[in-house]
Amino acid sequence: MKRGLLLLSLPALVLDVECRPAREERPVNAVQEAFREDELTARQSHGKRVFGERCATCHGATGRGDGQNAYNLEPPPPDFQESLAALPVQDRRTVIEGGTVALGRSSLCPPWGRSLSSDEVEALLAYMEVMEQPTEEDEGDGTPGRRRWPRRP
């Protein structure tokens, strides 16, 4: 009896699978392609997501200080490619957890220490290392090029 039910339900299962619409191919987005997740480690990728949720509004999606709210801020958010090299890792952690006021700077960057887990802070620090890396410049036109991401080991 069970075998008969199985044989009767098999065609319905096959029809269900065959009748589903094919997965749509999305067109390639140049910005998304430039920041492909597969070129980041898992921790960096996690940090990128946290950065996008918490920091990109002011700092911009790539940390260039050009977020949608940057024009409202005085002083404006820094370009991480220029500023992170001068900021030791411990100071970066201090800024994430206590805001820029913790280093005696503007109070505009909020302290995230109470709302981020220690794993999220570590992920942000890992992603900041990526944002610190220079980008390749296009052929002399001065526009930022594709970011050179570190490869996974």
C-alpha cells in the first residue's frame, strides 16, 4: 500500500519541480561586482554588512566619507583610505565602541559599544583593514577605480 502511494505521488512531485519558474538571472551591477563578497574573508564580509547597516549613512558604502548624510556633518566624515593608516587598531576599537568623542574629537560619530557584539566589533575592525587599502585608479581621469581586495588564504 505504501509503495503504491509513493508511486502515485511521484509524478505530482516531478510536475511540481518542472513547473516552477526558472531562477531569473539578474543583470551585473558594476558597484556590486566591485564589492563581491567572495573576495572577502567571512569576518570581513560580516564587517561589511555591519558597516553598511551602521556606518555607511555618513561614511559612504566604501568608507570614502561620502555617505548620504555626510553633507550635513561638520566636520565631515573622513575618507578611510587617507585616515585609517594614521589610526592604530586600538584607537579604531575605541572609536567603534565609544564614538569619536572617546578620542577627544567630534561627538557626531555615535558610540556603538552597547549595541554591537564583540564579534561585530571585531568584524568591523577586519573590514576597516580592507577599506584602508588603496584602490586602483582609472587611466588618469582621477575617478576611483576598482578596490583591490585581499584574497582569501
